[in-house]
Amino acid sequence: MNEKVYKDLKATLKVSASNSESISLSGSLSTQDIQTGRLKFKLTGSEGNLQLELAEAYIYLSSKTLKSEALATIDKEYNEVVYILSDEEIKHAGNIDGELYLRYPNGQILSAHKFKFKIERALIDQSIDITESVYNVSFETLIQEYREKFDQLEVELYRQLAKYRNMQQELISGAFEKLRKGEPTQIVCYGDSLTYGYDITSIDKRPADPMPTPNGTLHTRERASTTYPEALESALKQVYPNITVKNCGYSGDTVLTSYLKWDKVNPEGDITLLMLGHNDSKNAAETISDFMVGYRKIVERALSWGSSIIFLTPPRQKNATDFTVDVYSQAVMQLAKEYQAPVVDMASVTEGAPASFYSDSVHFNGRGYDFLGKKLASLFLNKTILNVVKVKAHDSLNVIKETSGIQFNENCTMSTSEYFPTEDATETGKGVALVLKTGGKAYFSFYAEEANLLFLPSVYAGSKTLNLKVEMNFAAETANNAISYAFNTTNARVMNKPLKSTTYVSTDLNWYSSAALYIDGRINTSKLMYAPRKGWYTVTIENLDTYAINLFNLEFRNAKGAMFGNNTLYTLGTFAGDILTLAAGDYELYSNGATNMPFSGAALSTLEIYNGGSNRKLFKVTNLTSKAIYEGVYNPASSAQVIWKEVATTEWTNIQVAALQTQIDALKNE
């Protein structure tokens, strides 16, 4: 016989807002209807064309013992949805509640209809014992027996929980030890579309991942140009070359549907990042209790496979008005306590994320996923999430591994000297510094306990030349400023983001007779870097100069106080006056046709002014819009105008720096 036979339960479903009652399918199936039990639905729509040629149909089934969601087949010619019950589903005898959903490529989901049917338990599946018993037990004795059984069950549950807690502690300690030793280590990112990298709208989107899940389920959704697991791996490889990050995300998954997709093959992870809950919060048929039970299965499977776990709550949505997601985030935090596992509040991580990071109201684009992954890299650096380094204004992270957890590459060495201004933690009477030779890189990872946290490395350049690159979160796009910062500017839309990287050069040296860079010295405001929000950050410091420098620490100040309350730093906001009327100092301004500026029109700029004798002045202007840099000289004895010249490149050469320094020194000595 070539053709297959089926036992069908059929119904015509009229898709309408007025049809809210569940429809009972006439007849029933048996637990022995293996691969023959079939549901067939004829669809009609009272409110227009259902566009079945664009849709995917999903069947959700629920009973006391069954929770499942699966893709059904659409016969577009006959407007029919057909679904054959799986071998696992047909085993669940009893009353089954179901619902048919239609999902469209634009993200819309249509609840087509609810239905119910019955699966009878076949005789072959029943255990029938005929016995003759006489019951003569008191009610009190029966209660006592049940209490004893419940006590035994409670003891067993605590024993199992203690077992998984112990596994978690041992596995996560071992995983981070492998990382620090530079051994091959794998991080598994497990989740839904936010892990998979769903993005169907951006210009730079990619086709669906061609690699199916272990149970053969194909990916059907397009992906962003970068996913958060890819960005995480890219960042961590700078410090841990032997690390790999695996993406185990599938669009549309809940804790119940994801379990089977990834059940057949152990991904061999050392650490598993778990981020589920968004789709669960939208699933009306699933309760919080169902969610936690399903999540526990995933957690305990990962631990049994030999991987430690870190929980990630669902990220913040764009213009979020649905607080259901937050309820599920709280449930994730409770599960983390239950298993004594680390948890990251992703709503906090994505706080301040601009609209340009999103591809729709829920999902990110490449820039957004890159931001997520590079932020999360901080969990695995320095003291790691197991021993978080927390900082606030006026804190300092030194270069001693045991205290700050600093990490650095092979072009860096530790050094001690009686001339170093740091603590004598290594040798009595001698301070300690990290010497960054050419190409030397150091990494500080920390958790900012307050917003607007200004940071700057303290360095000494014996050569009095500097070419030092400082980068935040591996140069990922930055979050918006906190409002307490933005309200202190006169053009918040222009000044609403901090720098992701900058390079300090010789003219930025401001301490120890201009051989050092220090946070309390006069600093060009256009180069000030700060963490805009509370949360995780990694700061990379790289020496690009041909001469070595001494790195002492990373200092922190309140950016708002330093930039708007410090008399040595000035933010003028919109300025249309004459720059010749300004006193010597460093300025940040939004030039709106200001007089004597080297360019016309409006642009955000920085301005440095130095005074000399006989009312002479020296100027340096950086147009932050065009990146052009200008040098200007004002000598009232020869001209009433500022004489300007444009620097050839956006970065000054050593010769240009030396020439400018000579002019500044000459002016100061007059």
C-alpha cells in the first residue's frame, strides 16, 4: 500500500472577532492512532482575505499532561490547515484544548480559532488489575500517610535542588578558570529570536541561518547583519583567542517549544547564557507556572550536559507599554536565586538604547545586537560576573590584577619605581605601573553604579609624546545620555551621546609639567569619555605611540559635575558671539555663525584658547561635524583678524604637535 491512511477530526473555522467560543471536534482519537491521527480545518474569513499564501500555521495543544506547539501544513488551494499529531502528542489521553495561529512575515500573528477534542486511551495502553480489597482505614490515618509522603517528596525535591546548585557552582568556577588560563572555552547562547538575531526590515539583513536545529527544524526568518552571540565572540577574542560562542536561538520559541528543538545533541558548552521569556509573555495559553516548570527543564538539562548557566532577562522593548514581559523577567530572577546562578537584568543593559538600534518594536538591528554582545563581554573579563568590580565617582581602578582584575596583552609589563605616585603594593617605597610598549593593550571591566560616569586613564609619558587610544565597549555604538546630563546642554539633540572611542595626543598632556595625563587636569572637552548609564562597561587602553608609557590607573568622576561644574572646563551651548572676547580655556560650543571662527554656518565644535604677551592669542578649533581641525593666531599689532590654517589631517602629526607646543611655550614665556 503506497498511500497513507488517516483518522481525521475535521471542522470549518470561521475567523472572526465574534467567534470567541471554542469549537468541539466531533469524534475522538485513540492513543494507538500513531501517525494516523490528523486534524483538518477549513478556514473562512469574515473580515477579508486571510492571505494564507503568506502565512505560516501553528497548532498549540494543551492538557494536564501536554504542552506543545508545532508547524502545520497549509493547503492554499483549498484554504485548509492540516496537522498530523506527533508520536509524543498522541500518547496523552484525555481532553485536549487547542488553538490555531497564523503568523505573517511582517510580524503579525492572528489567533484563528480555539478548538477541543478527546484522545481515548486504547485498551493496549491500559494497566488493568482486578482486585478485591476491603478498606478499613480511619480518616486520621489516611491524612498521616499523605503527610509522610509529602514530607518525603519535599525532602527529595530539596535534595535534587541541592544537587543542581552544587553542579552550577562547580561548573561555573571551572569554566571561568579555563577562560583565565586561555584554554579553549565555549559559550552557548540559548534563546528565542533575540538570540537568533531576527531582523526582517533592515537593508543589511542576512538570509535565514541554513543550519537546522538538532531535531531538524529549519530556520525561516532573516537575520541582522550581526547577532549578539557574534558580537560577543568578536569582543572576547581580543582577550581570549581560544573562545567560541555558539548561537542556539530560534525565532518564536518559548521555553516549551525550544526544549525539543535542541534536545538531541549536547552543544558542549562551558557556559550557557539563557534568554527566554518574551514569547512566553505573549502566549495566553501558558501560565507563569508553566513557564517556570519548562525553564527548569532547560536549566537542568544544561547542567546535566556539563554547562554552567547565566540567566538573562528579556531586554527592554522599544517604547515598551506591555508590562507582562517584566512579570516574566521577575520570574527569571527568582529562578536564578533558586539555582544560585548569576542573572543579568537586560532591561538595565538596554536602558538608553536609541530607536536606531531597533528593527521593529521588539527586535534589534545589527547595531543593536552589536551593542548587546559587546556590553555582555564585560561579564567575562577582569573579575567577571562572579566578583563584580563596582565603581562610582572618585573611585579608581589600579593596575594590580588582584584588586582590579585588569587584563593586558604581551606588549605590557609590570614595573615598580620610587617615582611612581601609586601605592607601594608590590615593593616597599615603590609605586607600581603597567608599562604599555607600542601596541600594548590593557582592559578594565567594571559595573558603573551611577550614570554620567567620566573616566580617564592616568598615564606618564617620559618622552612627552602621546598617542593613546581609549575605547568603550569595544567601540560599539553607545546608549543615549541620561537626562541629568542632557538637561545641562543647550542642544541636547546634538550632545545626546558620549564618545565610543578617542585618541589622546601630546597636546592633551596636562600634568607633571605636561608629561602626564590626569583626570583633574585641563582636558579638551571634545575628548572626554563617560559611561552614560548604570551598568556593564569595558574600557580598552592602547598605546599607538613609538614610545612606551606608564599606566597607573583608571580614574572616575561625575561627568555632569566635571563638565558643567568645573571652572576649568566650559560648555557654552549655542554661541554666536566673537571668540576673541573669550578668556583662555577649553570650550565645547555649538557655533551658530560665531565671529572669527574658521568656518561659517552651524556646527558642534571644540575651542582651545591660549594667551600670550601684547594681547596675542593662539587658537585651535575642531569642527566635530566635518572633523576638520584649524590652528589660528591673533596678533593685534599686525591684523584685527584671526589668521587661520587648516591642519591637513584629523590627527596632528608629531611635527605639527611639536610646532604648536613651541608656539604655546613661547606665548606663555612672554
